[in-house]
Amino acid sequence: MKIVVIHQYFLRPEEGGGSRFNEMTRFWVEQGHEVTVIAGQVHYATGEKPAEYKGKMVVEEWQDGVRVLRAYTPSTFHQSILGRMWAFGGFGLGASLALMTHIDDADVVLATSPSLLVLVPGLLAKSLRGWPLIFEVRDLWPESAVSTGVLSETSPVTQFAYWLEETGYRAADKINVLTPAFRQNIVERGLAGLDKISFIPNGADVDLFTPGPADPDVRERYGWQDKFVVLYAGAHGIANHLWQLIDAAEILRERGRDDIILASVGNGPQKADLIAETESRGLTNMQWLDAVSKTEMPGLLRAADVGAAVLKRVDTFKTVYPNKIFDYMACARPTLLAIDGVAREVIEEQAESGIFVEPERPEELADTVEWMVEHPDELRQMGERGRRFVEENFARPKLAARYLEVMKEVVGDGSRR
């Protein structure tokens, strides 16, 4: 098949972040398919645009046998809410240009959110070229933006986003969701039937993220030699609400727990403010690490004792699977989870690979970390169960193979080939 993926945040080589489609497209190419990705020019966490993209509308590259078209993207994502909207809208326009000028034929187009504006080139491909469209829902937009206060429920931007969301659901030949809760939300709102929705979730690269002992050089580099380390790995934005880690670190300091380090690795619009707040409180047990590449991340996770996954306390986030929990499980590290809902079901009930605490309850978080310090055998067992669970249910090659079956079904329904 000739597969086109529209994904604003497709990673460049050695960039850190969500690599779902980097791994899936590589697998599809290995299976003999021809894959083109229309991607953005700006990394979502840093907001930086590499020099080779500046002043150019479309740049063609190759990664692991995948043709990548880097489409124009404004460097305004971290500047303001309006800047973020323009970054999304600009990519929608740039991706549409790349689609119409650089792609002659396709069997199927897969547009993955966020943002919803990936639907602009996706709908163009369907309406003008007649190519089947799969719309992948990685987050419930604009609902999540409204829940976190980024958008007002009644604003014209929000109303347009709801219209575009509904249009995408109804026009798509197939909708893929990353969690069962997304599927339930779409069905209950009457936007699509169950038969139109597939479920291929996030997962882990179990060949890259592997169990193993902590590298003493990594622990020494960060001053972790004799410490119990809880590591958060991911974005530093409004939704992540990492202030709760700072509050928990302060509580642990007040309790005299200088044997515990809370650490966070990654980038995002709130990181500078988080660092400033940590320094203003004089907290030496809360560390903010520079982002690392995807290949470095497994070693960093293995150097920690526990992986943390936290989000703001809003009902919309009860529907999400943060990808970091699968990486933690793949490295056989237990998860400290401050996210309720479907993620809690996975960690507590299905994998039995971690402990849940209520979001934005720093005292409860501190209590749980102290319990973890005193129960190393239980933590080891959680890690082992998590590794087995992710191998059986969330290994990326298995998920990529399932996605191919969905695409073949869509292409067959369209009777194009």
C-alpha cells in the first residue's frame, strides 16, 4: 500500500518525545509498504525550528526508509495561546500544500491529532483526491483544551474546533482511538458508531526500552548514588501540572527525607517557571534535567527507582493513556500514577505495576513515595509484572501489524485496489 501519514510532531532522528509513528512507519516499510509522512518543522517541546527548515515551505527527507515532508510550521507554539493556534493553523496550511504538490497517489491517508487542524489536509485528500481517510484521536480536542482552561467553551475558536471535530468524525472512513474511553465518548455523543471505530493504543518499543540494572555512571552524573529516585519523563505544560511534584518535594524535605530525589526530564512551556519556583523554595531534592534523546531515555529510566506519571486534576484526563507508563513498564520500573480513569485501570488492575494517588494531592504523593522506599520487593514485583504485561499487550510491532489490518480493511472498502 501507499500510506500517507499527517503528523505534526513526527520526531527527527535522536529527538526525544512520543515516537509512536516513527516506530510504526518503520515497521510498515519493513513489511513492504510505501510510506510518506507529512510532518511539522518545529519540535513541540522546545518550540525550535532547525536552520535547514527556515524560509522553506516543504523540505523532503528520508528516515529509516520513510519519506518525510517537513511542511511549513510557525515557530510560535510557546509564545501565547494565539501563537499556539497559529502554529497549528500554519501547519494545517503547510501540510495541505505538501499534500497537493508533493504526493501523486495514495491508498490511504492517516491524519493523527493533535491538533484537529491535521484534518484540513486530510479532508482535502478525501474530497479532492478521493483517498480513504483514517482520523486518529490521540486526545479529545477541543474538550481537553477547555478542561484545562486553555480555551473558553463559548469562544469562536472552540466552536470552530467542535465543528471541525464533528466534520472529521463523519467524513473519515475509519476512526482510530488510543483509549477505550475515547471510543465511548465519541459513541455517546452520536458522532460515530462502534463499527466505524478501531482501538490501537499507545505502546512501547520493547526492543529499545528493556529491563536491566541501573548504570552507575548515569546515577553518578545526576548525584543519585545513594538516593531513591522518582523520575517523571515527558512534557512540561499546563496539562501536566508538575507543580504537584514541587509541593511533594517540599513536604519530603520537611520530613527530613534527604534520601529521596524527585526528578523531571523533558521540555515544555512551563519548565522555566517550574525551575524558578523550585529555586525560590530552596529545594535541592527536586531536579529538572535537560531533555535527552530517545536512545538515551531507557538508560535514564533504568537509573531511576520509580517512574512518575502525573496530570492536572480534570475529568477529561480520565480518558487518556500517557505513553510514558508503557515505557516505564517496558523498563520494568513501577509507576507512581497521579492520573485517574483508564490509565489507573491499566496500572492498578490490569498490569498491577504501580500505585495510584489522587492528582494534585502532594501529601498523598509524598506518603506513597515513602512507602515505596520501604518496600523494594513489592516494587521489583510490580516492575516484573509491568514488563510482562507490556510485552503481551502493548508491544509496538504487534500494534503496527494491527494498524495495517485496519488500513487494508479501509482500502478494501473503498475498492481502490
